Amino acid sequence: MSLAGEERKRGILYMLNEKGKVNVNELSQKFDVTTETIRRDLDELEKENKLKKVYGGAVKFAHEIEPAYHEREVSRAEEKRLIGQHAAKLIHDHDVLVIDEGSTAMQIIHCLEGKRELTILVCAIPALTLLIEYQKRGSFDGKIIFIGGEVNAKHLRVSGPIAEKMMEDFYVNKSFISVDGVSLEGGLSGFDYERALFTRKLVRSSETVVVVADSSKIGKRTVAKIADLSEAHYVVSNEGPPAGWEKPLQDMGVTWVP
């Protein structure tokens, strides 16, 4: 398929994630191609298990679940590493910050060497372990605060009322949050409602909100709303924003990195 065809398929998936369904005639008009071309695109996307064709268009798969931490850790590893590098550039000496759980946010910790006198709050057990190890080596300079709460063994994180209550006692300069979906209409969203409530608390406790999300999360809306996209100050991803997002992002005051 041509580059234009791949871009069109990507655009179809963005629309599908935003709306939950797409219509052949509407897609034909939007991309200025024939309905036959759109149907071929949908056929290919269905073979790639990215949508389900229905009469007149296509719909999202009915059910998605959040992968376990060890599965997320190896998925899109290179993209997440680059996101961590870009996000770490937003951290300055003496910052008080919170790093959310998530395999993408974890990558930020690998890029903190040379930052001085940081105070970092974490809610993920792997993040805590990594920071302690770096502190022992002398490559992390600062304080580590672990946010207590109910432990989720599958995802190696804490959340719930105890963790939310603890965050009420802190104000941070910056929060780096992981999300499962970034959408113009649906905002920031996640798979798990309890975790979404806790992440919302991180957003509200922070002066600057930095969303870290690889390109598979962009244009996607999942079940539990965290916050409006306008509540973020930065979105750090491995690709630029989708076509047509530049003006809405500017109006909301959201900076896209890189």
C-alpha cells in the first residue's frame, strides 16, 4: 500500500477510536477517495485485527483489558524509551514531582542522572525499586516518597482511597502520568476506574501535568475518564499529533512533544 494509503488507514483508526464506529460514506468524503477504496482499507484493517467490519462501516472491538505490567514493559519498548528521554528534559533541579505507574513513565527514571535535589513521589513498586537502586549507586540525587495504598499484584501499583488521601497532603511541580487513551473529545482515559480516580488526583495536585503516551494510545478513548485533555500542559509521545489536532491543542494550551 502507498504511503497515502497507510496514512488514510491511520486516520480511519483515529476516527474509530474517537467515535467507536465509522461509516464508509463519511470516510469516503473525508479522505476524498471512492467507497471501494475505503472498503479495501477496512478489509485490511480487519485482517490486522484492528476493527470489526459491519454493514456500512466498522466498529471497535467490544472489549479491551489492561495488559499485566510485564506485558506492558516489553510492548513498544523503543518508543517508550524515546518518550522517557523527551519527558526527562522537562525536569529541572529541585523539582518536586510525581511519576505515575506505567511502563512508559518508568522510562523517565532511567534519564534522571545529573538532575540535582529532586523529590520524587511514586506509586509503582518497579519505580520505587529502580529509584532505590539508582540511589544506592549514587546516580540519583534526591528524596523518594512512596505513596501507600492497596497493592495491585498484577500491575505492581498502589491505588484506592488510602493513596488518594495521601496525595491530598502534597503539592508537586510536575506530574508525569500514564494513560491508556488520549482523545480530543474523550480527554485522558484509562482501563481501570479505581486507577483513573487516583490519576485524576495526581492531575489536580500538580502545577504542570505531563502526559506520556505512545502513539497507540493517541486518538483512543477507553472506559474510565481521568481528565479533560485541556487539563494537561504537555503530551509527550513518539509521534507528532494527528492531522487536525494542532489548532484544538493550541486552543487548549497543550504543548505536544516532540
